[in-house]
Amino acid sequence: MKLAEMGNLEVPDLLNKGSRTFKGLKVDIGSLTPEQVAGLLHDNPKAMYRPLLTDGKKLVVGFKPDKMQELLA
């Protein structure tokens, strides 16, 4: 199962457009395919929302204490 699918997300939803790393890349996200976004995240992991918490089936992206606690329960 792919990471984005675990969180019911599309690959571009993993991209933190407010991060310094992303801003420094100066790319037009609208012009990228999901595969290109995945490559961008592979090469620039700090451009991804963090933290990522998974149980192998579900994914919580970003700091969301309630959802994190629910996943860990």
C-alpha cells in the first residue's frame, strides 16, 4: 500500500507548500504529475508534512494530536 493511500490522500497532499524546503525549490506544483511530486519528495523529504505516523494501514500526516492518539490507541 502506498503512503498517500494510507491517509486517503493524493501524493501532492503530502507536500508542505509552506516549508522552507519547498519554497526554496521554486516549482509550480500545478505543473507536476503525481509521479513528479513523488520524485520531488524523494529527493527533498523536508518538503513533506511531518511528522508521519502509521500503523501500516492508516496514516496521520502532520501534528494532529487527536488523530495521532486515536491511531496509537
